[in-house]
Amino acid sequence: MNRRDLLLAAASLPALALPARAQAMRDRPIGLILVGASWCPFCKAAANTLFASAEPASIPVLIASQDGKPIPPYGDFVEAAGHPIARDIVQIPTLLFVHLPSQAVIHQISGFRNPRSYLGQIRSTLVQAQEAGYV
């Protein structure tokens, strides 16, 4: 990820971290599962974008690695093959939106073009989840 992309991702932080949304996340949380591999450059870019935006917004992120290695900047991960939700994903990177109380996948984003597009898709999904009553 280059500096310009990182700055664009950081500029989108306020849209993800609205106070009302943060409270709603605590009440009816949505979590994110990034399914990827450490060798995949698109997975690394997606992980960097998530780290810059989801972490400050207090949205939990789980990394499910298909190759058994962490995807920087995240150090913690689970094996995708052993995860009940992530094990069936074949295209990487794939971002799963999970309603934590029910463990239901409510949406997924496959692929990564650039941070601005990725964050736009995430923001749109979170708004739709809020309108549907998940958040």
C-alpha cells in the first residue's frame, strides 16, 4: 500500500467511526472476518485498509489465513480450514460481515481494487446492516 492509498483510507475513518454507530455496534455487533493468505498482495492491502479503519472504529476483525501465517499488520489469525464460517471460501481476499449474536454471515465482499473502493463497499454494507436492524 502506498502513502496515497493509506491517506485515502485514513480519510474515510470518520465515516466508519460515527458515535451513534459505535454505540449501535456494542448493542448489536457486527464483526468482520478477512479470509486471505500471507503471500497474496491483495490480501495484504485489504488487511492494511481494515487495520487503518476498522480498528479505530472498534469493529472487531478476525483474520482467517488459508496458508497458516499472519497477514500483516495483523499478527493474530486463525486457520481458515478450521473455521466454521471461513473454511468454504475459495476466492481471496474475501471479507465476511458476521452478525455476532447469531453468527450469521449477512454480506461478503470478494476481491480488493483499492482502499477507497473497499472502504466505500464496507461503509455501504454497514449502512445496509443498520437499516436491516443488524446494527
